[in-house]
Amino acid sequence: MTTKKLQYERPVIQKLNTGVMNKFGTKTEYSPVTHIENNSVKELINKFGSPLFVISEKTIRDTYHSANRAFKNRYPKVQFAWSYKTNYVNAVCNVFHQEGSWAEVVSGFEYNKALGNGVPGNKIIFNGPDKREEELLLAINNDSLIHIDHLDELYLIKELANETNHRPRVAIRVNMDTGVYPMWDRFGFNYENGQAWDAINKIMLNDKMDLVGLHCHIGTFMLAPSAYGIAAGKLSELALAIKKKYKKNIQYIDMGGGFASKNTLKGSYLQGVDTSPTFDQFAESITTAILNAGFTENELPLLILETGRAMIDDAGYLLGTVISNKRLSDGRRATIMDFGVNILFTSFWYDHKISPAQEFGQHTEDAVLYGPLCMNIDVIRENITLPPLMRNDHVVVHTVGAYNMTQWMQFIALRPAIVMIDTQNVAHVIRNRETLNSIQGDEVMPTHLKDFKL
Amino acid sequence: MKIKKNIALSDSGFVFDPATGDSFTTNLIGMEIIKMLKDGKSHQEIKTAVLKKYLTDEATFEKDNYDFINMLTKHRLTDGDEKEKD
């Protein structure tokens, strides 16, 4: 008769330290996450490889509905535009477009991506400081909304307007003091020192282009909804001043993006889920400022929002696998994962929530989580409390949907596949794992370097 | 490798060193290894017992036990002068 063996767990011993307890109690982030929307983490990794990005279509749609509801309950004319730079995997973009989002792009590359996805040219907002001549011409001919960043661009558009039958539809990007530090003043024209008004005058006095909107993007990972209220108030004042001086209604006010997601910034005492404002708080601040600015009911401008991070971050997961455990010289546990800062760029900014993907006992260890790169900066978490992970165990990194799939670096390894779980809980590959050819397919070898003898 | 004789170990995994006042917590398998060390069991005997009871392989246990013993030593719970009995 054979006896059934017990599940093995690595032996651990931890010194008990007396000290000041965290007033919120002990951390519980090591609760196992074995499934993502009915898909077993282990099976996903077996099928699609590790590491693996997983995106929940349902979470994207739910988040969009929540944001849309928060603004539309408070303001009659609201339009979201999907911020391509936050995540421009086409399947992700199309979920937002299916929900009604326009496209907000910041480069010619992104502009062409939006066109390729089928977004009509007049529903593409073209932001950013680097718009090439041919890209601007394309945008003008497509009736896209061009948000002018600097005077050089304004004068270039003037020149281009003479070459085409289309009247460029433009807005200016306005930077301003909203009471937060640091103040973003490198993009667009300043409100307080009169630059913005100068640019407006130059556009209004030109008979070849139409000023249709005012835009701002006051910061990123903003935790103060009141700053948006100040910005919306200042843009509204500008719009009303334009109406007074030029008898022209501004069609839209674009508040940009920057809403914080539920991630926890490094050095933050409280968890992001407890501190990040809700969509309702941002919506209340923005819409109150516009509604109280003095527009008549018919003159109320369309409110455009380019929210990226807060829309997609929650929908993204990164699944990974333990490569090894080791002990550092000072006795700390170090665990090496098969994903590093090359594909989890946001670990430079956040203490990402990381959960084991299998059941564990009640004992935990404090550890440092390293990535697999041969670089000292490759640290995923400087300190984290996790159960004793073993080689080949899996983990789930939460809230990684924003920026990682656009800012990831191809460094010494191939980038992983991306899978989207649809609303019926079926997993689809939406970007294949890279191959050697993905990287060196565009390389060219000069003839004299083709051969060598060793 | 021997555990200090005066180390107290509770059934719930609480470890107390009366000489320093330090206290520790260990998991079930850690507790069993400490008990076996207190009973004077050799490394080989401990390995055999663990492999018989738990779903693991020899290499995994060797790595983990090496780390565990190092941590016991780092926490000054072992008699450093005594040689390991094999």
C-alpha cells in the first residue's frame, strides 16, 4: 500500500520583529490568483509561453462604460478618444473604437495605425510636437483635428493650407498653472503669459484654417481632480473670450488624459486602489467648471477626453515564471523571474501588485524580485512579501495594461505574446511572440562582412 | 549540523532562542527539519524522511535545505563548532 505524499513547500524561517504595525494591517497581496476570467494561469502559460501578457476585453469595456457614464451623467456632449500611445495593439484599439472612441495619436506612425484600423480621418486627433510635413498634409486632407504644439508647426500648417483645397481644422494645446507640481509647460502655448492668446489671434486672423478646439494635457498619473477643474475653467475662459472677440464658437474643449490608475506609485504609503480618484471625481471637477463658465446651453462645447492609463491599466496582466531563488549577501531572499524591466517598463514607477498563481501555506517571506536581464537595474520589486516561491512557479502581475506594450524594450530577448480574453472567456492571441526574424529581418549585412573564419 | 540545545520549538512553528530573546516563525516542513536536527538526525536521514513524506525531488530538497540551514546559522540557532554528522 502506498501513502499519498504531501504537497511540498520550501522550508522557511523568518525572524519576528517587534515594531510599529502598519495601521492598515498586514499585507494580503499574496493571495493566489490561479485563474484570469476562468482561464487557468498554468494552462495559458503552457499554451502561449511565459512570460505572457493577458488583456481582459471585459475589463476594458466595463472601465469604458464606467468612465463614459461618469461624464455623460454630468455633461450633455462627451466624446472619448483612445490614446494610442498607452496601448496601440490593434485589437485593444478596436475594442475602444467599437465602444465609440475616436483615436488620439501623437506621431505619424500612430496616425497611420489609426487609419489602418479604419478610424475615419475626421475622428483622429493628432497631438504631439513632432508632426512631419507629409503627415500634416495627410491630416489636413483627411479633415483630422490637428492640435498645434508650437509656432513652427502653426506656420507650417499655414504654408500647407495654401497648397491644398482643405481648410485645416486645428486646435491649440494650452499649458497652464493648475496648482500641481511639476507644471507641464513644455507642450503647447502658455495660458498665463499670453502665448496661448497670441497663437489664437494668429489662427483667427488667418483665413485658410479653422480654430475648432482648445486642448490641454496637464500631467500624468494625476491624483488631484481639482487641477482638472482649474484647467477646464481656464480653457472655458479662453473659449468665451474667443466668442466675445471673434464672434466664433469653439466646438470642443479637449481635457487630454492623465487620470491616475489604481497602481501604487513607488514610495507611496497608501495603496493606489485607496488613493486614486474615481472617474466620477474627475468628471465632477471638469464638468462643473465648464458648466459654470458662462456658456449658453447651445454654445456648450463638446468635451473630449483622451484618458489612456485609467482606461486600460486594470485590464492588463503579466504572467511569469520563477527562474531561480537565491540568497543575497545580507540574507535577503532574491527571486529571479523570467520577465524584467524590458517588458515591464512600469516597474520603474510602480510597486506592482504581484500574486502567486498557485495555492500556498500561510508562511511568507520578504523578498526582492529581479528580472532575467544581466543588468543591475533589472528590479521588479525592491521588497515584496510572498509565499516561498519555487523554480517554475508562476506569478500574476496586476494592472499592467498601460504603456508596457508600447514602451517595452527589445533587449537580449524576444518580446512575449499578448493574449486577449474575450467577453465569453475565450483567449485569443492578439500579438504573436516575436521570432528572431522579427528583430533581424530588417538588418542588412554588407557583402564584405558576410563570411569569416574562426 | 546541530541546533542549539536550548532552542524552544512550539507545535505551531514558533521558535524561541532564550539566550538572545529572539523569536522566529517557521513553516511545517521547517519545523520538522528543526525537530529532526534537535533529535540529532543526520542530513541523509532528514533527506530520506522529507522525500518519503513530501512530493519533491532530491535536487530541489538539497537546494532548499542548503538555504534553510544557512538561514538557521545566520539567525545563530545552530552550534557552529560542531561538525555535521553524516
